[in-house]
Amino acid sequence: MISSQILQNTLDELNTITRVDFILTDTHANLVASTLPEEEVPESAILQFAESPADSQVVQGAHFFKVFDDKKLEFVLVAQGTSKDAYMLGRVAVSQIQNLIIAYKERFDKNNYIQNLLLDNLLSIDIYNRARKLHIDTEVRRIVYVIETKYEKDNTAMEIVKGLFGNRTKDFITAVDERSIILVQELGENEGYKEIEKTAHMLRDMLNSEAMSSVKIAYGTIVDEIRQVSRSYKEARMALDVGKIFYTEKAVIAYNTLGIGRLIYQLPLPLCEMFMKEVFTAESPESFDEETLATINKFFENNLNVSETARQLYIHRNTLVYRLEKLQKSTGLDIRVFEDAMTFKIAMMVVNYMKFMERNN
């Protein structure tokens, strides 16, 4: 529904241009917007006019008009004065308000359509029929971003995103839960993942600085037609979850760069548990202390280089070798050997995934 503030701004602008005063009420003579004091609203005359069959009428020195929304009486407009000019300007105001009603209804309908499209709540035939009615192109390149905010219902973040993209009529900004903002962006023929990545980082920087909100942004893959938009949304959602599990240091995550994290995320938990029992017959990674985990992570960061890892940990090389040998005895895996290191790395990722799923279930 169009807000009373929008209607008030419209009447104020018309009054400034025409010098004619306007009053707008609902069908029960309740004031919606006016350029006159509230006590000057002719309530009884408005109620009588609303019940009459006339679309316009001169009453008590003013022109009265009915404003319809799809053949349903929505408002009564009063234009002060009985001259032909007052009548003409009243008609202009009615036309302006009716166009605003249509525009805002279309915007609401588009938002509702995009939400249902993202959530796969539409039949295939409805996707195309409703898109045609709403004048939405069905065969253009699009990408879906999911922006997760730190706080629920972050209106400041939503307004910033709308400020950046709201004027681009072919892009859509919506939400399907209280922690996320969804941007469906139409792409030009020459725009690819390089440009998408830049947009994601621009959004992150803008939201972090302007909204003072730490956000995470994920995006799916480029799709070529409207029915595939939900797929890009699901990919972005998956990228957000996978990023939380395996790539916690990243604020921008792309679905097409998830690598092995995407594979692990799709494994059933019973299979993960079976894998962990096979790999770790003795001590499990869940029981490692912080020193051991820090040593392992730093060793992997340095591509299994013992000397460089020891230097960065500020320990003697022999101390690091001792720690790695101790780890080998407790787990049966020597992470100085590539095959064992690869198995260990995957196992650590599986542990993080299982912990994440346990927290969310």
C-alpha cells in the first residue's frame, strides 16, 4: 500500500506549482494527506459524496473527486475552488495519485514475484506468465547476491543497498528472512565474474563503513533466463554456509570458487562419521589442544615446509619435528608425507562441517 507520506509529498508539490489546496481522505473521511489544517476537512460532505454515484461533484465551494484503485473506491480528493482551473487541476491530481497507486502496486507485486521465484514457489507456467504481466525480461543474464547482516532487520543496510541499486529498474532487492538482503542483478553482455566480484567487494566496503555492520556476501553463478534465478540463489546460500565452515576469513564468497568445501558440504553426516572412524582409529582432531591445531594449520599454510613453519612459530626446527612425530603416533598420520597431509586436511574440514551441522540442527 502506498504510504501517506508519499501522498502528502505529492499534494505539497502540486500545491506549490498550482497554488490550489488539496485534501485527500479515505472513504470514511479519515485524513490521509492535506495542504490545509485538519479542522478544515469537510467530513460530512465527503461521506455523502463517497456514497453518491457521481465520480466528481462541486460541494461547498470545492471540487470533489473519487480516486479508484482497479475500479474500487480508494480515496476522496477535494480541490479547493469552483473554477474550471480548479476542476482541471483536481483531475491532474487524481491522475497523479492513481498512477502512484499503480506504480506502488507493481513494485509490491514484483517484490512478491521475486521472493516466490527465489523460493521455488511458482509453477513453470506462472513464472513466465507473471513475468510478462509485470514487464520483467525472461531471457537476460542475471546473478544473485546474498548479503548476510550482523543484526536482524538491518534497515540501514537495506536502505544503503537500495540507494546503490534501487534506481536500476531491472535489478531487484528483497529479503526472505530477517538476516539477509538479496540482490538480483541484471548483467550486461560483457559483464562477467570479474565485475561481479568487484560489485560484491564494493557492497561489502560500503556496508561496513556506512552501516557500521560486518557483513558477509556470497553470490551464485550467472544464469541466462528467469527460471534459473532460484538456482543462483541456492548456490549463493550454499556459498554463504560453506564460507562460514571452511573459509571464515573471507567476507566475499563465490559459489564457483568453493572447491572441495562444496563437495564436503553435500556429504551425508553418517558417511562423514564413517570416514572419521576409518581415518582416526585412535585420537580424533576434536581432542587436539590449541597448540597442536596452531602447529598443524601453520604447517599447511607453508606447504609442508618444516623450516619455514618453525621460523614463523618461533620454535626450533627439532621442536616442530618432535610435535609432528607426536601427532603421527597419536593419529597414525604423518602430515610431512603428502598423501597423509591430504587425508588429514580433508578430515579437518569434515570435522568443521560436522560441528557446523550439529550447531544448526
